[in-house]
Amino acid sequence: MMIDIDEASFYPHDAQRKCGYAPSGCKAICKGNGPRDGRRVTIIMAVDINVGCIAEWSFVGNVGKCRFLLFLQLFLFPQIRG
């Protein structure tokens, strides 16, 4: 069994952009939709290559040591034991 654990986070208001503009062949450059107010949504996921997603957890805030250990204890270890 090989398990990959990864996390990703984003600010919800950044996902609400409706459009962007750039000349043909250039990247669209636009400013964010407001200040970073600490309401970052984070998702932690554990994936087994043979099974797919076996554990996931999403919350508002950043990942730290305590939250990562909680993810292991509350979400991942019960799935592995089962």
C-alpha cells in the first residue's frame, strides 16, 4: 500500500473571477478580488494509487502540525485500520 498525502488551499473570493483580458498569445494578468483576510480554505487528501481517495478533510485556515496530526488520527488511520 502506498499513500500520498497532499494539501491545497485557496481564497474563495479568488475563485469568483468572471473574466480576464490579454492580447492574443499573452497571459491574462489581473489583480486579486480583495485583501487576504485569513479565510483561506484548505483541503488535505490522502490517496492510495490502487483505491483512490481514502481520506479527506477541508477547513478554514492553515495547516499546522496539530491539524496535520488530527487529520492522521481522525481521518486517515481509521481508514487504514478498517
